[in-house]
Amino acid sequence: MRDKYTAQAATTEEAIEKGLKALNINKAEAKITVSQESKKGFLGIGQRDAVVVVERKHAKSPVEELISKEILLGETEGSTIQAETEPEAEEKIPEPAAKAPEKEKAQSPSVKSDKGACETDKPSEQVEAVEPKPEAEQPEVQEKKPFVATEQDEQAIAYVADYLENIAVKMGIEDVSVSVNRTDKRVQYVIDTEDAGLIIGRHGKVLNSLQTLAQIQLHQEADSKFFAKVDAENYRDRRQKTVEQLASRTAEKVKRTKRPVILEPMPAHERKQIHRYLNQHKGVQTHSEGKEPHRYLVVEPSGEETF
């Protein structure tokens, strides 16, 4: 159960109600901090939403929280960094191994040998006489077989390359060529043209759209499941460095001001990139809000001590 929620709405009151509803508490149980006042603007120009941080005054103890989650099976939380990753498997407590029968009891001093003579009680010698159990055989590690594309797969990959080239021509770009690089099930289409700016678009929006179209066509035409990537002038690597720099600057600002920062809407793969990158920074946490294609990230203090 979350103890803090950052809400955004047209007015401050609406943002507060949204935060209270998300935490399922009333105003008496909440600590409310207004991060940004709303602004009406003129004829829609200069309009700004209000941003408030709603915190639970008396957070439940870990035991109470666990009981609540067991009872409210349908409870779900907002998107966080942990929600982006796969949950770890529950650790199973190994059952105690059955005790081996004592050797002294198995052979008492009164047991006679084949000649009829009584054997002396020598538990240490009897233990040495027991043959050790053979070690369990280690499972053989099977080598991963390389992926082999079918003839239909190769035709589908070539078809998508021509498909992207035709789209570029219809966009008014004549000097264009598309090269293909495939590694197992990952297919990269590199568009080469002097008008790369038209192919990339603002913040890579056109390039992202072309990648979505390539993925759809590849899924429909190929026998195997491939993952398409469309690039031009090494934009993907350059954009990745830009996004990481943005995440680093935002994290420092949040830790310095102790106030949340709302980033502009961005594609899902870039939001995940920031989630993973800031997961290594103590003192900040992230979650996503809004609906596609206007879904955005909120970076806020996590309450952890930073060193």
C-alpha cells in the first residue's frame, strides 16, 4: 500500500481529491503539499495544471500492511520501478533432512561374527566401514542452438525493408536506401538518406512510428517472432545518451529541492530506460501517469538517505 501519491489535475482541489482517493484516506489523515498551483490562462493559452503531493500521516506497520494485502486481494498499486521488473521468486525454507539411523544402535556389541566370537564396540571403526554415497551427477549443460531463419522469414525481412523504403519515397525522400542487420531474432533496419531529419522527426517521433509499422509487418509476414528496430544516422544511441543525461539531471534536482519533477510525455521504451537508470540512484523513485500517447514520468523523492 502506498503512503504517498503525486496527483495532477486542472485545479488544486481536484488534484487533492485525486490523491486522497488513490490512497483511500480523508483530509484528516493526509499531509498535503502543493508543488504547483493551477493556472487558467487565457483562451487555453498558458493553462497549467496543479500538482500536489498527498502523504499518509500515520503509515501502517509492516504487519498491518501485510494483513491488508492478504485481505484485499484485488488491490493494485501505481506503476513504479519495481513494477517494471519481474518479481523475485519466493524463497522456500528447506525442510530438515531426515536423521540417519545411528550406527551404534544398528550394530550392538552383542552381535556375533561368523566365527561366533563377540565383536567389541567400536563405533568409530563402524562409521569408517560405511561406504560413502556417490555424488549426484551434475546435469549436462546443453548448448543453445543458433536460430535458423526459414525461407519465409528471409522473405519477410526483405519485404519490410522495401516497405520502409516505399514509405520514405511517399514522404518525398528520393535518395533513400535501407540496409538490414539481423542477430538471431533481432532485426535492425538502417535508413540511409541525406534527409535523415525527415525520417527521424522531432524527438524521434517519425522514426518510432516507422519502427511500429515495421514490427507489425514483420509479425504478419514472418513465420518466426522477430523484434524490429529502425534507425537512421545512429539516432538510437545518441538519443539513449540524451535520455540518460536528462534522467541524471532530474534526479539531482529532485534530491536538491525535495520536490517531484514531471517529465514531458515520451515513448514507453524511453520511460523504461529512465526507470532502469534511476533505479540505481538512491533518494529518488519514479512512476508513470497518464494515457498513451501522452503518458509521462514523475520523478519524486523516495525518502531514502543518500550518501
